[in-house]
Amino acid sequence: MAVEVEIDVQVLKSEIKKTYASVSQEPEKDFIFPTGRPWAEDLGYPAELANVPETAVGSFAGVANPWQLGRLAPGERVLDLGSGAGTDSLIAAQMVGEQGHVTGIDMTPEMLTKARGAAAEMEVGNVEFVESEAEQLPFPEASFHVVISNGVIDLIPDKEAVCGDLPRAHSRWSDPDRGRHDPEPGQRRGPQEHRPLDRLNCRGAAGSSVRQAPRASRL
């Protein structure tokens, strides 16, 4: 028999912030989850990882490799949901180039400080980091072509709020129950192809990516 347990969301968020502040400030510490550059390398992260400074990668705490879903195209506008110390955002910034732009959001100030420091160290001008919660995105409609996320949705009790606001900030949206139109890993995607919402993403899946397009060529 299922038992409903009431969750104090503010207490939960406070504890999450404490944990990830610790990951930021004490990256050498042993946590109950893997962290750091060796973990990102084990996940098969792309070559751009080598250019991301230890300031960011040392506090990497992602749970999967969203880049297995495909690469970003030059010029795309990207939202990194739960950007942490900035590893995925800084990889994205390299992929989209000077004509593109990456916005990372996170609710942990210590992580944001690290991410901004790493961006300054890399001297990249096409990325910014904003303090915000995923349930209430502080962006106008149709701000982004792509949304990436690496585990943060798992930590949010109100996943419906997250997934309810994503379509507003996304430049194109379609039926989330259609299949992904991704190339297989290692295959190239045409420059204007976009993936529909990965069905697992808003059910709390780990590394994931959201793209939309009026049509797609691959089923």
C-alpha cells in the first residue's frame, strides 16, 4: 500500500544547496556520488572537456552524459538547467561559438561563483550564469533553441512546474510524446535539425536535452 509522505520543499532545497555548496568548496572531498574530471571522462564527455578549467570540472557532479544525444549547432541559444560549476555550459559555449549564447541557471551561489570564475579563466564571452530556480525561469518567451540538463530535475519535487515552464522559454515546441529525432552517437545532424523533447526528461531523467522543430527527418 502506497503511503504519502509530506515533504517540506524549503528544507529540501536548503539541504540540496548545502550539499552542492560543499561540492563547490571542497571538490577533493568524498561524496556519495562521483565528481570531478575523472568522472566526466568516464562518462565519455566530448573533446571540449579538455578546455574547461579545473575550477569548473573539479566540482562537476553530473549524473550522465547529455552530449551522447548529439552536438549543438553553431549559433544556437542554449539554457543549461542546473548548471552547477559550469562544465556543461562551458562545453556548450565552445560548440555554439561566438554567434551562439549559453545561459546557465543554478540556485547555489557557491556553484555560480565557480562557474563565473571558470568562464573568465576561459575568456569566453558567450556564456552567462544566473541565480534562479528551474520551476520559475526568469526569461522571456522563446529565449532558447536548446535546453540541456544533467540531473537537476531528479532533485526537484515539483517536476510538473519545471516542465510546465520549459515550453514558454523554448523557441519551438511540439508533442512531447513523439519519439526523439536524434542521430546515433557519432553521426552528424543537419544544421537545422532539432530534437523533440526526450520523453524521459520531464520524468526526472538524468542527462538529457530538449530541442524542438516544426519537422524532423529521422524517426
